[in-house]
Amino acid sequence: MSIWIRICCPESVASVTPDAMLNGIAKRMVLLGYLYSEDFPEDELPRVRVEAISSVETFESFDIRYGADQVYGFRVDRWQEPSKGIRSEADQRMSFSYDRDRGN
């Protein structure tokens, strides 16, 4: 099952690098561990990998993997024009809802 989470930032995040993303995760490991009942979350940090998967130098898409075998992960994408993306996503959801209500 997929889940999408959209976060809108008031400031540009184009300059964020994989290392900066990993450092940001590291700063929050204790809080994340508390929220998810992990005893020693800082022990998990060496198992986190952040890799740029876009061909440009600015942050466009990151692949974040974690766990001993790094099977688990998620993709982080930066939208340059969020209003267009949000409008498109809302249209898709409305279409899905309409089709579902019609029994399609």
C-alpha cells in the first residue's frame, strides 16, 4: 500500500543535499524513537541511507532507505510549483471518488 504525504515549506529547500537530509534526520532520531517506542533510536542512524535520484544538482528527488537490509524506504520529491501539483492531485482524487461512487 502506498501513502503520500505532502509538506509545504515557506522557504526553498532546493539547496538541501543528501548529507543535509541525513543530518536533519539524525537531529530528530531521539524524538522519533520516543514517538515510535524505540529504545535506542540513535543506533539506527548507521542504517539510514539518503541518495539523490535526480540528474540535477539541486534537490529534486531523494531515495531514503533504512533497516539492516535497506529494503524499507520511501521517496522524497520536491515540487517547484506546488499549486499545480496540488490541483492535479485534487482532480485525480475527485475523479477516483466520482468513479467509485458510480461503481466503476
